[in-house]
Amino acid sequence: MTDTIQALLEKLDRIAQLLGGPEPGAAAPPDPGARAFVWQGRFVPVGRVAEVDPDLLLGMDRQKAAFYANVERFLAGAPAHDVLLWGDRGTGKSSLVRTLFRAFPDLALVEVPEPRIPELPALLEGLAADPRRWVVYLDDLSFAGTDDRYRELKVLLEGGIRARPENTLVVATSNRRHLVPERFPNDGEIHPQEGVAEAISLADRFGLSLGFYPFDPATYREAVARHLRAFGVEPPPGWETQAERWALERGIRSGRAALQAAR
């Protein structure tokens, strides 16, 4: 009961904010001399971008090809899908996004922290007049069942009357395929399946959904070796045993585990 009351109070507070004044206007435009930004109520340029070399990403050839093809269509002004990258932790979802800086030099990106999703309309208005093509990046999304931000994002992606700027593409990553916990409501709904459908419908708004999975042993070892060479180190004797032990201790063979083992 307490959780239900708290969720209701949060919804009423959100309504009060909307009724209490005019909708925030467009943000000041982003700095044309920077390519990467973090949204903090304004466009904050990123001084040192954590780029990733596309050649270091293994075990995701199909996902990378589909993702890049979609971005190429977007840059060409052709129809393109918003993208959801989902899967186990450390399997390269965020790293694939960070390869965009090297793979597509003409692309700009702004990362939006999850608590600032309600500010997306102001952000998008700030990008509308910018001549560049923009990725609006939402990293590691996961909404609780009582979190209304997923509804706001759902309307933004598809379904609201406000037209989104054509120079924006939304890319999100999540450990959850459907972004929200998949459980049946326990509040006595007559049609609980409708509640489940509502909760997972956000993921359906992403036209391109790509899954990421743990490595098989051979791919994991190749990833470790490739990272070692990128660090300027030839794999030493016994490195395979050490790398496998590292993965076992972490419970997953993944790109992140491979990078950590190489370090």
C-alpha cells in the first residue's frame, strides 16, 4: 500500500509541475566545436571522449553491421530506426556506441542521464536548428514498474503529437530486453496481461533491437589477446589460463572481462 501511495504522490507531483508553469523552452544550442556532450539541463561538452576502436569489438559482427547500416541511413537523411541494444552486462553494448566517434566522424552525440529524461523536449528543441546529425544516447536504462519516465520516453519515441527533429536518432542500452521488470501485476487487475503489455511496450518503440550475449571460450581468448596487443604487449606464457580464471571469477566471458583480464 505504501508503494502505491508513493507512486500516486509522484504522479501528482509531476502533474503539478506541468500545470505550474509553461513548458521549458529550447536549450541554448550546443557548442559547434565539440562532438560529444552530456545533458545537464544544458549541453555540457565532453573534454576527453572515451572512444573505442571498432576493431577491438569481437563476437558482435551481426549486431555491429546492422547498427552501422542504420546509422549510415540516418546520416544520409534516409529513414532510420531508433535503436535498443540489450543484453548481459559487459557484452559490448556501450562500447559499440562509443565506436561511433571513430566510425562516423560527422556524427555528434549527447548522453542523457536517466533522471533527466523528462527534459528531453527542451534538449530536442535545442538540437532542431543544429545542422549536424545527432545521436541522443540513453545508457543503461532500466525502469521500475512505478516509474513514469518510461511513459514519457515512449511518447517521445512514437505516439505523441510533437514532431521530433529529423536530425536526431535515439540509441539506448539496457541489461533488460524490455527495459522494465517483466512481472505480472499483483494488485488484483482483472486483465493483468494488459498491465504487462503496457510495461514492455516501450521496447517495441525501438525499430531496431539488437541482443548481445556472452562470448564462447575461443572468442573470449581472442578478445583478451587483441586487447593485450592493443596495449603493446604480446600474450605471455600461461595467459590463457589466467584469462579463463579471470572470467570464471566474474561469472561471465564478455568483452569487459576480456579487457579487464588484459590489463
